[in-house]
Amino acid sequence: MAQLGRRLRDMVAAEVPKLASAAEYFFKLGVEGKRFRPMVLLLMSSSLTMVLPSAAAATSDEKNWRHHKLAEITEMIHVASLLHDDVLDHADTRRGIASLNFIMGNKLAVLAGDFLLARAAFSLSTLQNDEVVGLMSKVLEHLVAGEVMQWTVDAEKSSSMDYYLQKTFYKTASLIANSCKCIAILAGHPKEVAALAFDYGRHLGLAYQLVDDLLDFTGTKASLGKPALSDLREGIATAPVLYALEEHPALQELIDRKFKDPGDVDSALKMVLASSGIRKTKELAREHASKAADAVAGFPPTTSEKASLCRRALTELTEQVITRSN
Ligand code: FPP
Ligand code: MG
Ligand code: MG
């Protein structure tokens, strides 16, 4: 992970000084965040170490190089999406420090995100694998689609749990699901193994975002490193609100006007806290976490001790994702 952090800092170096300082902002020591995605991908890489037919197997060095590259690409795409997200959300804080848009303005924050995407695309091309390029391009499309779905004005969709889960897959889970699948593909594993890797990432990603949406109600600015209740303030109804709606139909009106009237955010918060919305969201997160653990249990047998250890770590992460507080 330390190596990965160093390489990421090298990869985002830019010639133009202003662009350089903007692009490196969230890769600097101390503000790199949890680096959850690269960690999952490197664990996935070691978890899938098992005997493969020699024609399909990449050499160990080559495979490791490709897997590290993919982990770096995934983190760069993630940070790019956060830079753009903070512009769209008018956020002034991220990871406990000022957001880039707050410090340098929207224009530079958007362009720094574009720059990171350009560097990620270049890096992706060096993997010389069309299927992986295709999957990671799909992820970019999903990130954009998920973000736009979130602004929906259609009353029926804005209170539909199915619509919310589809949006959540696009916005959060697609990146980790497809990256996990790419790890399997780059190591030469058969389709069934790639599908299990995808399932792990999809369920872990969904559980992660469900908890994120729940923490927006139960966390504080200090614990989250970003303001609480930001979803309501941005007019977005997430799982706790959708579950609360089943018990408090009065919420529908507030959802429809995106919590914009004075007192709406407070009233919505009260109704959510008085409902079983938080508990049901946690239960759904738990279901997805458990499905993620099932995917790991379905991996082909391995005799490698390191692979077994990393599989245990992937399984433990499914627990940590639902018990985290930031
Ligand atoms: C965070 O959500 C945002 C995302 C996970 C994705 C945002 C995607 C875009 C802005 C589309 C552009 C995509 C690319 C690839 C540049 P949040 O606002 O719910 O979370 P937060 O509380 O961390 O801000
Ligand atoms: Mg945001
Ligand atoms: Mg957002």
C-alpha cells in the first residue's frame, strides 16, 4: 500500500504548476483517505493465487505489475469522481480538509478531475487488454449515469427502492465490482471466477454505500470528515428516508420538493429517526455484506497460505464495512 501511494503521487505529477498542485491534492501524505478500493483489489489479487493452466497464467511479476496498475487506475478514477462530486454538491470539506473546489475554485477542480481521468486512461492502455478497457470505460459511464439518476425529478422514481439501488450500483458499486472482475481477468482466471470477484465487489460496494447513507444521519462532521445530513440538504432521498416513507407517508411531500422548504430537513430527520429506517438500512447493508462473504467462500480451493489469509481479510472487510463509523 505504501508503494502504491508513492506510485500514485508520481503518476499524477503535472507540468503546469497550478494543475500539479490541484491534481496531487488528495494524494498527499495524510489525506489519501482510507484507500479502501486499492486495498480490496490487492487482497483480491492475492486471494486468487491458485494453480492455473500454464497457457492462461501470467507470470507472477507480470501479474503483480498489472494488478498494481489496476489498483492505481481505480483509485485515480475514484478521486476524479470525488473532485467532480464536490463541485456538484457544493461541498466545502472532504477527508477532514477543505475540498479542492473550495480552495481553488470549481474550474480547476473539474479540470484536475479530467486530468486524473486522462492519466488513468493512459495507464489503462498500458495493460493492453481490451476487455479490461471495456469494463473500466463502462464504469465511467456508470459513475456519470448514477450521478444524474440521483437528480431525478420524477416523483415515482425518487421514492423507489429499486431505482435507488440501481443508482447506488452505478454510483459506488460498479467501480469496485468491475475492478475486482478485472483483477481476475488480468490473472487469466475463467469466467466463473471473474463473476465471483464481480459479485464480491458489487455486494461490498452496495453495503458500503448503504452504510454511507446511514452515517449521513447518525454521524457528525467530526466523525465523517464532511458535513452530516448532506444528502437531505442536497435534496437526495437515500435508503433511510425510503424505508421511513413506508411508516411516515408525510415524507413523500418533502421528498417531492427535495426538502427545500424551511424546516424540511429537520422534519425529515425527525421522521427518519422516529422510524425503523436506520435499522432497515443497516439490515440491507448486512445482507449485501453477507453475500459478498459468500462470493469469497465460493472461490476455487487453494493450497496457498497467503491466498487463504487474504480471503479471510476480504471476508473480514465485509464485517468492517457495516460496523465502520467514518
Ligand atoms: C460521491 O457520492 C460520488 C460518487 C461516488 C460518484 C460521483 C460521480 C460523478 C461526479 C460523475 C463524474 C464521474 C467521473 C468519473 C469524473 P456522495 O456525494 O454521495 O458522497 P460524499 O458524501 O462522499 O460526497
Ligand atoms: Mg458528495
Ligand atoms: Mg454527490
